[in-house]
Amino acid sequence: MNLRNIPFDELYENFLLPEKGTPISPEEAMDLAFRAALQGAGFVRSNPLVGAVLVNKNQRFVAASWHSKFGEAHAEQALLQKLKTKNLEDELHSATLYSTLEPCAHQGKTPSCSHLLAKYPLKKIVYGRCDNTKKVSGNGLKHLELHGIKNELFSSTKNLDLADKLKFLTEHFECYEERRKPFVTIKVASTLNGIYAHSDSKREWITGERSRKYAHFLRLLSDAIVVGARTIIQDNPSLTDRFFQKERIPLRVVLDPTGEALFSRKLSEHFILKEKSKIFWWINLETRNKISSTLMKESETRGICFKVFEGNTKEEKLAHVCQELYTEGQARILLEGGGSLWSSALNSKLCEKLYLFQAPKIFSGDHIMHWTKDAKIQYLNLENSISTLLDKDTLIEGLTDEHHTL
Ligand code: AOF
Ligand code: ZN
């Protein structure tokens, strides 16, 4: 288990660029490119988070930039634009460009980065990860070589943590592009013995404020946030990010086969409907037939888009939802609760990553709910798990393996 000293939300919030002309080592340059890439969180959708840093021929920092929005300039193009605006294009002479991802080769929604870069007398590109999509896959690097620009895959023996950070920037993108599915993450806040709620009480905070702030960062990172009916009934959540980018509302998704969450209170009293932004509300076909035309109309004006489940079991239904979200271009999906949803995700092998916030407490008694309450898997391993201290709580995160048995 590795220990992460600075949580990502702090790196995101306290992002500062060094003064131009500051000496910078290769490790520092790539770490800065990582932090620059994080600034695109919440806006790149199925694209990777990418950061780029220019270091001049005397190993001095010149400028940094990042891919800030899906469909807009890639990190490298944004960097070149910045250099132009600041009249710093001369600094490209014999310079090294650090990019968290290999430069692209294709003209897509934006021009090809390698073609843009090849026009300048750069010495070398150091990249953090390969882009294995067919259209890129080494082609950009070849193009740069043809123009006399060398390339190197970044590796560091001094900063092993950096390799994990670079992987984080592309994990949703690789899953979406290569495996053609959304990158499904589970977020659980529990006691040391895995309890996330009491079945007989209303919402109660288990983890501390610091963890809850981090959970909002996970919402910022996510394209879609999914909850089950009981979470809507018991917690009445808003499912918005209220710390980092308040104006950005992720797609909210409610899984409510029988409509018990929908009918649990007046629409005007559902906090999730306070922000008028699209919500996918999945229900069974029989439930849809029970919704009056007045309620249907009011729901739609409040942003609800009803969807009908396919499949019989919870697992089949969830798999169908994930497939639909994939088709809708939703790459990073956060399952926020509760136990039934998390268990279905584990049972159907849909969960790619787990974020477990553990508070130093134990709950016991007749009404405790364990977060894996309906899971039928025998075991689940987290690869390269990382622990981060968040005041008194510990966040344990890691990619799940696919080798659990039913
Ligand atoms: C880079 N730098 O900053 C990013 C890259 O549709 P487009 O034109 O925006 O292209 C998206 C693809 O470009 C994406 O699938 C991935 O292969 C690459 N992303 N590449 O060199 C960047 N965001
Ligand atoms: Zn590009």
C-alpha cells in the first residue's frame, strides 16, 4: 500500500505555476504537467486529462498549459497559443516539451498536436503515457521524428508516485476508448467495519468534513453520478459539486424501478431537482404507465428524462444503464450509493475503481447496513492501492481486479 501525502483536491485547488526562468528538473516538469492536467477536471469528458510544460534549452521553466475542455484546444496547442500571446516562441528553440500524454497525430475536433509542434525547432518531447487509440498510437511521434524532434517515454526511479498519477489522468479515457465502456467508480463512506448507514435513521455523517470535501472533488471528476432509490428517499441528496466548480452540474442518474423515490415526496421537495439540469430517472415500464400525465409534464419541466430499464436482475439493469451512459458519451461514472447499487456493481463486475473513505469508528446493532450487503463475490483485490489521510479518516483507493469469483 502506498501513502499519498497530498490529496488531489489540494493539488487542484492550490495550483501555482513557477516564475518563468525557474530551474526545473525532468521530474518536477512532469509533476507540474500532471498538476496542470488536473485543472481540466470535469470538462474533458471522454478525453484524457492532459498537461504540457515547456522547459528551455537551459532547463528553465517557460510555460504550462492543459486541455481545458472537450472539443477545444489540446494541451500542446494551448501551450503554443500561450507562447504566441506572450511573445515567447523563441524559447522553443532546442527546448524540451513535457506532455503527460503522447502527442496526437490526427486532425479531429482540433488540429493534430504533432503537426503543430513539428513546425518548431524543439529538441525533444518527453511524454508520460502512450495514447493507444488507433489514430494516434505512435504516429504523432513518428511525425515529430521526421522533423528532427526526438521523443522519450518518461520514467523515473526517484518519483514512483508520478507513474500512478499519470495513469490516473487517462484511466477513464483508456477504458472508454479501448474497452468501449464507461469507467465505473464506487465511492463509499463507511466505518472501520464497513457500515455506511443505519436502516432505521435518517442521513448521518460518518466521515469528517475533509473527506466530504474530497467527495465533492470526485463529483467534479465524474461525468455522471448514479444513486439508487433508497439514497434519494433517505438522504434527499443534491448530487452537485458545491466546492470546486459550482456552476458545473454533472449528469445525475437515479435508479428507481418501482418509482418509490419519485413518489416519496413532492417534486418541489426533492433537492436533486433544485438545480434545473438534466437528470436520467430510470424506472420499470409498469412504473412509467402509473405516472399521471400531470406528474410526467412537471417532471420533464424540472429536467427529468425518464428511461425504462432493460433486463430482469439488478445486475442486468445496471449493465444496461452503463451501456446507455456509454452511448451518451459519459466516460467517468460515480456510484454514490447505496449498498444495493454497490453490491450490484460488484456482482456484475462493472466496478473499475473503488474509493473507500473510512472513519475511525465502529457501528454495531440490529439496524446496521454493510456496504457490500448484497454482494455475492468471494473476494476483490485492489491493485496498487493508495491511502490518503484526510484528517481522522483514511481514503483507500485502487483499481479493482477482474478476478473475483461468483
Ligand atoms: C493530445 N493532447 O491534450 C489531448 C489528446 O476530438 P479531438 O480532436 O479533441 O481529439 C481527441 C483525441 O485526442 C483523444 O481521443 C485522444 O486520442 C487525444 N487527446 N491528445 O495530444 C491532448 N486531449
Ligand atoms: Zn492533440
